[in-house]
Amino acid sequence: MSRLQIAVFASGQGSNCRAIFDAIVNKKLNADIGLVVTNNPDAGVLTWAKEKHLPFAYISSEQFGDKKQFHETLLKTLAFYNIQLIVLAGYMKKIGLPLIEAFPNKILNIHPALLPAFGGKGMYGEHVHKAVIEYGAKVTGITIHLVDAEYDHGAIVMQKTLEVLDKDTPQTLAERVLELEHQTYYQAVRLFAENRIEVRGRKVYLS
């Protein structure tokens, strides 16, 4: 069986990218990181990709005169590396419609809460965990979902939960949720690598 070629999009250190790479190295995932994409020229994930000898690209809308040129360049780059699945790992830009249309049900995102709660525009990083604690939620977790034209709205592929402790701060909760992300994200990618995903409307079925 041929190996799934994935592109990981990240804007920062790319810790989920690293966790997915570790799963590949440890033979838990039959895939390759065929490309690392960032919109941030100073992203730590770029240095890491160079160290691991992975193909990488800095592509930002700010480099181009209009969004059309940006999307054309992005799509050409993804095609050049034969990318089959896009995995968002701390990518701090909304995915545009041209990319969504080119990769229908083939763009994954991970959100640090249990959608549809605590999602939407502005709900990222510690903002999410602060909102969870202030609301008094007893459980939180992660949601891995397909990407559509709305923030945190696409069909859900996988969710995992953990308890919100009375002593939790946004920082301690963030650390525990991130650890759960690292343990789980590659498992969702593996479902695509094994062709076990079927999407019907808002529901994702696993074979």
C-alpha cells in the first residue's frame, strides 16, 4: 500500500507536526510528511523541518498582490509534492475556499476543546482554556475535524476528553490538552492513510 503524502501547515513551533513525525518514525502511521508549510518566516517548525531534511515552504498571502496569486502558488506547490491530505497544526490563518475546494474532506484541523463548544473566531490557544475554566466546565478535550468555510465548523472525525481540575489555570489546562493532542492527532491521520473515512453530510463514518 502506498504511503499517504501529507502537508503539515504550522505557524509556530509545530509541536503536533513533530508528534506526527514521531508516529511515522515509530511505524504507528503509514504516511510521509511530504511538505511543511508556514506563513511565518520565523516559525520554529521551519528550523525543525530543515534539521529533519523535510521539504518546506514559506508561503504567505502578504507576499502576493492578491489572494488569487497566493492560492495559485499554494496549490501548485502542493501538487508538486503530490500532497493528498493537509493537516493543520497551529496554522494561524483561515483556510481559503480555493484550497477547501481543491481538497474536499482532505483538510484536518485540531481544536483544543470539545466542539461545538468553545469554538469560532478568536477561540484559539489559551483563550479557549480560559473560557472553559470561566464557564465552569467539568470536562474539556480535543476535537479533530474536517475544515470547511467556517471556523471550527467542519464534520468531526475524532474527539477525546479530559477532566478540568479545580486547581487548573489556563496554562496548566493548555499543557494537558496539548499532551492529549500529541497522543491523538496521528490516529486521525492514520484513518485517512488506511482509507477508513467516509463523509456523509455532517457525519464521518469509520470503516
